[in-house]
Amino acid sequence: MKWLLGAPGVGFLLLALLSGWRNQSQNQQGFGPGNTVNLLRLLRGDLRGLDLSGLVLRQAYLVGVEAQDMNLAKADLSEAGADGKVQLSTFCRAECRLSVPGCGSSDSPLAS
């Protein structure tokens, strides 16, 4: 169990948890992915390059986090953040594409 000690081992386990939740329903995912993302943010200091596609990120605190090259395809951010709002500038440096469930999709760029 020595390989579990230290930040690299913990980070590996947290990433494995995220992968396991990816193919589960939103109800089955619960708050797990959001809590895990919060732990990864605290452990690493950023969320650069993470694959968060297909995950429900309930109560994930993402404001001000460096997140270049993060994959959020089909991720549910509707309950992310302390107040239920996510600042898109967290993820966008130059341009973003927004797709809001129930509102159709927009291919227009969003200024950061």
C-alpha cells in the first residue's frame, strides 16, 4: 500500500474515481464527482488537462481555477458553485461555446 501514500497516489485514486462515475446516471453519480474535483483542485492547485466529460459536478467550486485544456463535454455544471452559478470565464480565456440543456445550443462565442 506504499504507492497510495503522497500526492501522486492520492491523485491517481481520485482520477480513477472520476473515470468510474463517467458511465453512471446523474443520480448514481450524486455529489461524488463534484467533491472529487474539489479535492483534486486542493491537491494540485489547478484543474488543467482534466477529463471531466460526462460528469455531474454538483457543488464543485470552480471560480478562479486554472483549467486550460479541461474537457467538459456533456458535463452537468447546473449545480456547480456555492450559489449554483458558474462563471464561464473560469474555463474561457479567449472563446467558449455554450450549450444549455432545454434552451437549444449556441455556437456563438462567449467573450471572457
